[in-house]
Amino acid sequence: MPQRSIFSRLFKRKFIFSTLLPECFFITILMKTPAIQKLQLERRIISGAARDIASIELKLMLEAAKLGMTAFRNNHCDGALSVGAIITDAQYQIIATGYSREWDSLPDDPRPHAEGIAIAKALNKLGDNAPRLGDMRGSPMVVEPRKRTVLPEGCIIFTGIECCRRRTQSTSCAERALRAGISNFVVGMREPNTLVEQCGIEYLRAAGAKPTQRISPEIYAFVCAANPHITFPPFEQCII
Ligand SMILES: [Zn+2]
């Protein structure tokens, strides 16, 4: 029996040398070819870039969620959401921010939401000869005709809670953002269906935009703390 075992081992060794080693040698040579090395490098760069993008977007989403807390602390309103919004350019440089009830009104909106305020600021900031709106409380009393009505390509809007789709008094935030040329939407959580029917994300998808979710326990905690009147589902169930 031991002889058989030795034979078996020798056979295996022979099999390895005769069959697998040449293949391993061939694969090793292939892996060192410039084309494969370039492909491997590109893959590393892409996966690294994806990690970087996720990390940057999570940080910006956290800031948007904190702005929601600012809305809650500064000007809490019973029954209304406290949300924060941030608009960046394609390189993630912040253009404008907004939070619920930061301004009392806009010329085309008697009760602007966080996204509407951020969009108005961004449009005016990037417009030629745009009036300085400042960051003071209250609406910009005089808004001159805007030179720019659409933001530069690639702008991104971050909102702690998805943009609303339906409003009775004014244009919804989702529609307002699309009209402003924003096609990149990063959302923290869905709007609870206790307030309105959840449809902001579906509307954006139907319009050709690709909303992305960035959520973490910290972001979730800020959004919940800013809206204590709402019962949000557990964190695990908030993943879209
Ligand atoms: Zn809204």
C-alpha cells in the first residue's frame, strides 16, 4: 500500500510537471505582456477611482445631512421636512448649498425647498452680472433677470432626502433641478411615504437621470435627528 501511495505521488508530480507547469509558465509570460499589464493597471485605476468617488460623495452627503440639522435647529417647522442640499460642479467643488426654510420665498416659489434655494443660488452665482444674494436669512428681494438659466454640464446635487416630485404651490425640486440642467443626483434616503407618495427617484430615472444613493449610519442618524416627527425605516431597509 505504501508503494502504491509513492507511485501515486510520483504520478501526480509527473502530471504537475508535464501538464500544469507549462501552462503556468505560459500564463506567467502572458501576464507580463505590456497589453495585460496595461489592462491590470487600468483596472486598478478604475477601482481606485470608484472608491475615491464613493468616498467624496459620502462626505458631501454627510454635509448635506448636517445642513438638514441646521434647518431643524434654526427654523424648525412642525410637520415639515428639514433637508439639506449641496450643488457641486463635475469636480465636486461646491457651488451652492441650501437648507429647508433658509429663505422665506423665491420669486417663483412662495415656500422654497432646500434644493430650490441651492439651485437659485447656483444659477445666480454662475450667471453673468448676477446680483449677490448673500447668505442672510430672508429671500433675495431683488433678483435681476438671470443671464444663466442652466448650470454647466456635469453639476451634481446632493440631498439628504430624495428630491420631491409633486408640489401644489410650485415646481417640484426634481423638475426644478432637471430644468436647471442637473442630471446627476445623489440621494441619502427616500422620502417617507407618510408625507407624499415616493416617486422622486422614479421620476428622475424616467427622465434619463441616474440617481445614486450614498448612505451611511452617520448620514442616516443626521437625517433622522433633523426629522424627529417622522418614523423612518431601520437603516438596513433604507438601502435603495
Ligand atoms: Zn422639494
